[in-house]
Amino acid sequence: MLKGFEICSFATAGEKIHWLRGTISAMLSTMFEAIDIYCERTGPEFWSEPVNALTNAFFLVAAWFSWRCAKRINQATPGVAVLVILISAIGIGSFLFHTFANGWSQLADVIPIFLFQVTFLWMYLREVAKTHDRITAMLMAVFLVSVYVGLQFGDILNGSLMYAPAALVMVFLSIYHWKTRRAEPYVLLAATGTLFASLTFRTVDMLICQCIPLGTHFLWHTCNAIVLYLAMRGLLANRAPITPST
């Protein structure tokens, strides 16, 4: 009876190993599967989206100007450094996606964007709006759930729907920023307007291929670099002054 049990267990373990191998193989296949979702791409080659790839340099420019601004007003803190690094990572990750154009490079593209959104929202709520811990946690939870829901509709509006939570957050933050008369009161309003223009360019990219083969996705990069810099300006101008250590 014990021998029969061992054979049964071995068979079950073998099935599990086979399933695990199949799952890993499928995941690896997905990671290296070619993705073609932009107007400019003409094939699977590395340099099939040169304009989309090169315009990611604007994110590095935005990161440099943000850090320069932070140092000028004595706000070059570790938290700000993280945001600047994430802006740079957005540019690098997006460059990888628009050159390799596969599953793993897509993750390199979207993960830094998500991390910047979460980090920026947390820092703005805590350091500018001065919200209570519980309120901050609640708002962050709502945002994270909204992002998760948006990811379930990645094919709608050419994938732009998944950025709807970030756009709504920018609307509320910009109104709050303006109404409470923060330093540079209109900077987040400008960032929000630019973001909606950016989302429009991203959404219509595949719809206008016949008219404009280049597409408009490169304008998504250009506008988003401006959005990130303006958002950083709004945050940096309203953080508490750093007290020099003695």
C-alpha cells in the first residue's frame, strides 16, 4: 500500500514538474516575443523606430534639468534623487522598448513609469499637501487599485486607458495646487494640460498611419518629458526648506 502511494506521489510530482517547465517556457517565449503596436515600426529589426527611440533623450534632459533645479534651491535630497533616477529610467526603458520591442523591454518601459507615479504622489501628499498618514495610505491604495483596473483594459484607446488614473490624479493635484496658492501655482495645471495632449498623441498613433506613416507616438515622449519636468518643479518649489546640518 505504501509502495502504491509513492508511485502516485511520483506521478503527481512529475506532472507538476512538467507543468512548471511549460509555464516557464511560455513566460520566456512571451518575454522575447516581438511586439508591433506603433505606427513607425516597419519590422522586427532593432532600429525600426528611430524617431520613437531617439526622442527618449528628452527624458534624460528632463532629469538633468530637474536635478539642476533641485540643487539650485537646495532640494537635492535622496527622495528627489530617486525621482530623477526614475525619470532617467523611463527614458532608458522606453528606448529599449522602441528598439528591442518585446516582452521584457516592455516591462523595462512601464515599470519605471509606474514607480515614478507612486513615488511622486507619495512625496507630494506627504511633503506638500501634508496629508495625515491614514489619508495618504487610503489615497495611495485607491490609486494602486485604479492602476490595476486600468491595466485590465490595455487594448482600449491604444493602451492609453491604463494612464487614466495618473491623468485624474494630475487633475486633482493641479486644482489643489492652484486653489491653495502654492509656489508656482500654475505649473501643475500646465503639466496636466500637456499630459492630456500627450495622451491624445499616444491614442491616435495607430489611427493615422495611412496619413502620417511616422505616427505621433514620438510626441508622447516629447510631451511627457515636459510633464515630468513641470511636475518636479511643482514639487520642488513647495517642499520644506532643508536645514543645513551643524
